[in-house]
Amino acid sequence: MLHCWGNMEDAQQIEDTSSETVPDKASQENHETRDEMLSRHRKEISQLQNKEIELKKAAARGSKAEQKVKKKQVEEEISQLSAKLKKKHADELASLGFSNSNGNEKNNIDNLVKAIAGVSMTAQSDHSKPSKSTRRREKRAQQEAERDRRIEEEQSNIVSDRMIENEHLDRKLGPLGLTVNEIKPDGHCLYRAVENQLAFLSGGSSPYNYQELREMVAAYMRDHSTDYMPFFLSDNAVEDNSNGSLAERFENYCKEVESTAAWGGQLELGALTHCLKKHIMIFSGSFPDVEMGKEYKSDGLPNSSIRLSYHKHAFGLGEHYNSVVPV
């Protein structure tokens, strides 16, 4: 339990959250289809992520020493809830034929991730050729499967790495009078973090929401395709059986940027600096800090830069961006 809150009411709240996040297994197995189960799993993971943000915000009170203790206790609690949820999901999926204990582990996990991503698990006919979009989704599903295997195998290390990463980041931001403002982990985190920064810099609301920022980035990349194509190629090798031209593949990538929850990265950050004509500073507890758009840096205006934090081990579920604001 989280004893740092000092009363049983808060401890009971954590227990209630755990029971809400992990519903009764038997009742679910008797009535759910595979797709319904996978949909519920996604919802339960999202609920746990949102709960982690709430608890971290609640822990950001009191002295720095108290906050540090509370933060560690929150992370330990979330780690326990996450492990419990993962075990429950694994047990439920085992009832549908998914298993991590036999030689078909890779295929089972791959099929599971494809199902979550909305990719058909039905075998392709030898006479039918999968579409480009299907191959692209399958490739992404395989990458997600690899990430999930790594997370499953190194769960204890990931939790430890996350705590170390956050401590390093706190030590870096503290002397600068800065702190992390948590952003919702929904695939739009980079754009939501930039939106939060723009609101802070303007002293009111942001001139652009996260969706408008996505559309601006996609439009800029299209208009400057010759500049971005080499970087796109380095991260997206042309497959031997690809029917689409490079231009078509790059256009599909831009469509994903503007109309899906695809995570943003270095490519999109570079476009954002030019779209907004802003210097962007990315702090990290695991890697050296990164500056982008130095040509837009205003030395006379110290608060004119967009400040973000990059988290490699956020939530134990993948990479994440937050906004960095004054304490």
C-alpha cells in the first residue's frame, strides 16, 4: 500500500483501482469473444496508465524529500498492479489458445499483437497477395510483438530502469528550476506535449491543438519531401516485395502522421521546429539532451524555447514524451 498518504482512505482507493482494472477472470471468460477480450485488455491497460498519472500528480505535493518518497511508492504500487494485470491477461489469453510455454510462442504472440492492431489472423491463400497496407500493419505488429516480448522478459529491469531514469531526469531539471508535466500516453504524446508548451509560452491557450500540429507536420514533410526522404528511407527500408514506389510509401507515412495515433519521433520533431519556427530542447534521464531548431533560438528570451522530456521506460510500455515546465 501507499503509506505516504497517511490514511486508509487513500490506500483503499488504490485497492479499488486495482479491482476495477482487473475484473473477475471467470465471468469474463464465459461470455467474451476474442475481440471483446482484446478490446477490454486495451481498456484496462489505458485505465492503469491514467491511474499512474493521477497518482503521480497526487504525489507531487509537500517537500522535495516527501515527493521523492511518494514518487517511489507510486512506482512500486503501479509495478505491482501492472504485474497483476499482465498475469491476468496472460491467463485469459491462455484460455483462448495463446501460450508462452511452447515452441509456438513467437507465432502466438505475433498473432495476438496482430489481432490487437486489427490485422486478420486468417492464413493468406497462396494465390492471394497481401496489400501494401496489410504488409505495413503486419510489420508494425511484428515490431510491437518484439517489444512486448522484451517487456515481458525484463519486467523487473524495466521498472528499475524507469525509476533510475526518472531520478536522473529530476537531478538534471531540479537545478534549472524545471519539472515534468505529465502528458496522456495515447500515441499523441509528442504533439500533446508541444501543445502544452505552446499554451505555456503564450500564457493562455495554445494556438494549435495536437491534431492541427499533426496536420502541419504532415504538410511540411510533403512540401519538403526531398529533405525528409533520406531520413524516411533510413528508418523504413524498402522491402523486396513492395509494389509501391518510394513516393507512395512516403505519402502513406505522411497520412499516418496526420490521421492516426502513430507515435512521433525525430523526424516529426524536426518538422515541428520549422513549422513553428521554435527552438526545441529535449531532456532525457537516459540519453544526452538534444537541441533541435537552433536557428530559431532566442538568446535574449530564455523562456521562448519548447521544452520536452523523453522517457525511454515510461509506464513499462514504451517510449513517451512529456512537457517540461517551471516548478
